[in-house]
Amino acid sequence: MHDISIDTKLNLYDHLCKFILADRKKRIEDVVRNRTRHLTLVLEDIFQPHNASAVLRTCDCFGIQDVHIIENKNEYHINPDVALGSSNWLSLFKYNQNEENTLSCIETLKKKGYTIAATSLHSNYIPMEDLDIHKKTAIFFGTEKSGLSTDALENADIHIHIPMVGFTESFNISVSAAIILHTLTNKIRKSNIDWMLSEPELLDLKLDWVKQTIKKSDLIIEQFLQNYSKKTPLDKTF
């Protein structure tokens, strides 16, 4: 869908919306306006399906669009009973081509302008409330047993921590993600930061979502593009 022009995408979106209820279209357009890539989540070697799936559900609820999944030793599994379909509305990126994939993920995110924030008990950590929200930030979470890898900790730009006053030293990962995302998404939405997706990103996402809502959407899209190309000269890619 990325090799056709914006004009074609707009017409295709209008066409696909004829196959869904008006309430569904409104829901898609309301939700997409609250999506952000200013913050993104990174999960390193998470192996508990329950907690891994709960994190996806949390990301969807707080409007985090992209989730990066590092699979070094453990394959990431989604529990559908916990995720409740949330993975269908998120953009998931997996890093599993090498034995150690953490550095590859960090390099990719830094090239996109992200500050790498590791959740840890590192001696130089700062409270999550003090994180500079003006910078695009990728928040790294590790396993509950051993935390983040040495590669993640040593290559992070900053270490953050949730202040706690009990005997237990940490929350489980799904609770930690919920607390941090609730705090940071509230801060960016109350700020003057340009945290929203661009119009082309919004359109691409709406197309992806409406496609998932319609049965046999690929056939409908193929037929539309064939008919559209007969009426209009082939679009230049962008």
C-alpha cells in the first residue's frame, strides 16, 4: 500500500468505508488521532505470554502505535485471551535475525532519532517523571527475572525508574509499562509537543485498520485499483 499515491489512498479509503458501519468508521478515525510514535516501547526477551500480551493491550489503550520486540533467547508469544485483539491495531517490529539482536534494535531506533531509556535499578537512574518528554523516546523493558541485558543497559542514553516505597523492589512488566505510559502520555498530550502522527501516517494506518475490519478486503482492494487505474493515469509513487 506504500507504493501508491496519497490521492489513490484517499479514494481507496473512501471506497473501503462503504463496506463498514458509520460507527465503525468514526471509531477508527477517533482512535487514530490519538496514536503517537513520539514514544515507543521495546520489549527485550520477554517470555511470559500473559505479561507480554498485557503490555500490548496497555500500548493500545494509551495510544502507543509501535512496539519493538527483541528475541534473543526467547520467542515472543501473544496470549489472545489477554491481548484481546490489541496486536491487530499495533505496528509490531521483531528483531530476531541474530543471536544477539539488542544492538541492532538500538541502532535502528537511534537512526530514527529516538533517545534510548532503559528501565532499571541502575545507580544513575532518574525518576520517570523527570524524563525529558520533548525528545522522541524508546522505553526498554526486560524480563522480570533478570531485567535488561548488558547491551541494553550500557547503550542506553538514560536510565529511568518508578519510585517505590515498599519492600518489593519492582513491579511486574505489565504494571510497570502501564504506570510509565500513563504518566508520559499524559505529559505529552498536555504539552505543546508535536506528538501526533503525520497526515500520511494517519492515512496509512486508517487503511490498515479498515482492511482488517472487512472480510476479503484484499479482493476488494485489487478490484478497486484495477478500475481506478482505468479512470486515472498511473500514479507516481512517493
